[in-house]
Amino acid sequence: MDGAGRLARSLRSLRPQADLRAAAIGAAMLLRERLGFGRASAKSFLAKSSPTKPSLEREPPPRLIALIERHVPHRAGIAATVLLLLASAGFGIVRGGHVVELTSALSDTRNAIANSAGFRITAVAINGRKQLSQDEILAIGGVSGRSSLLFLDAAAVREALKANPWIADATVLKLYPGRLEIDIVERSAFALWQEEGRVSVIAEDGAVLEPYLSRRFLSLPLVVGKGAETQARDFLALLSHYPQVHAVTEAAIYVGERRWNLRLKDGLDVRLPEHDVSDALAELSRLDKEEKLFSRDIVAVDMRLPDRLIVQLSDDAAIAREKLFDDKKSKKKAGDA
């Protein structure tokens, strides 16, 4: 008999016994789990093996905080914070006086975008201008090289143009993609108006066009006094019907906002009545034609009284007249003697 054969037989004889033992152990473990012994022991083992950690207990929040947490939507705090930051930034911009700069920057940005998209103003046509240049009209309307036709407010440009005293009316048309057309109706310089030492150029309707600085307006008639700018059109139209008087008139002076005086070129003052001005001008014209009134040595003619004409002599004329009167008086006394 060799040893190898005996060993093989002993192993085959022990295999059934090992299987029975394993089955018994499994059945015992299953029974312990069913009865709950295994779970308790496992829990006790885990409790013993794991380190204990202190539990953190949260104190109940105040009632106001609890109400806010219950009723306020989630992320409302983030929104409130963003709004607070925006409000702070807006307050800083307003308080620092940067509103105009911010508005201008935003406008330039959007215009730049529109220009890059093909809405740049490439052609401008302005019709009806006489006194104002094209650059002046565009500047008045707020149109610059940065403006885009897409974002140009035609109504705002029209109102800006009409606000200028030289422009009575305006029409603004946008012809896409890049043409701007402006038609204006200009006022005409009608007269010079002087009040409190200031001389201005006025239109026929009395609108003040600009201060009198240019000699190109030197030939315009001059009216003086408060309210004269609005009454000048009617009075100068009446005066033009009497060329004998109109030709020698240097200025028309509105007195007390109710009547006119004339200052002639030789310094003669003519005081016209409040009413029946046309009759007074006709009489004045007749006196100059027949009596050479304007050539006489007088300084004033008062026509305010309807039944008489009062003439004021110059100082030299008054002295000469008094001397003449004295001579006549002395001759008369000598003759009587």
C-alpha cells in the first residue's frame, strides 16, 4: 500500500461531514436573526465600536424670524440684496451728477451698435434755411456724427428745432437706411428792439431772434420801449403809408405801452396821440409839405391834444424869438413916443 492512496480515501470520507456542519451553522444563524438576537448584538457592536459624537441642538428662532422664514419665498433675500445694490448705485450716480454722462454713454453705445448694423446717417438734406447754416441746424436738433438713423427721435429733433427763435416750423423725415431730410420755415429779421439799453433783433411776430451784434441788421427800423416788440408790426405798417414822415424817422418809441412817439433823424421829437394816430400822421405829413415843419428850428411837436398843435422851439430859436419880440416891443414904444 502506498501513502498517496490512503490520503485520497480519507479526504473523500470527510467531505459529507463538512457539508453537514456548514448547513447546521447556517440554520443557527438564520434562527438567531429571526428571533432578533443578531440585530441587537450588531447594534451593540456598532455602538461600542463607533466613537460617540456630540449632537448640536438648534435653539428655536424668534417669532418674527420664524414668520419671515415661513411666508417669504426662497431667494427673496438675494433679490432684495441686488435691488439694494442697484438703488445705491443709482443714488450715487444722481448725487454725483453723473446722470447726463451715463445717459450719453448709453445713447452712444446703442447708436454705435445701430451704425455698425448699417443705420449710419450718410446723407442729410436741409431745405428752407437762409440765416442758419447746415451745421447750426444739425447742432440745434442734436444730430451729430455719432447719431444713428434707427434711434433718432424725429419728433424730439423737430421740437428742438422749433424751440430756436429763428425757426418758425420744421419737418423731419427719416429715410432708411441712412438719409435724413429736414425742411424748415425760418423767421425773418423785421426790426431792432431796444429796452433798458439792450438791443435785439426781432421777427415780425415780436419773437426775439438774437442780440444785435451784426451790422447786417443796421438798416432795420428801430423800436424802443416795453411792449414795442409786439406792437411794432402794426405801427410800422401804418407809418409806411406816410413816406414823408417814414423817410425821416429814426426810431419809434412806445410810451407807457399805450401810444407812440417819433424820433426824427435830426433829433426832432413828435408826440403822437393815443387815438386817431393815422389822422395825426396825415396832418404831420401835410405840415412838412406845406410849412417845411421838419426844417424849422424846433425840438418837439406835441400832437396829443386833438384841437391844437404845440411846437417847442430850440434854445437858440427861443432866444432869437425873444430878442425879436423885444425889438418889436422897443420899436413900438419908440413909435408911440
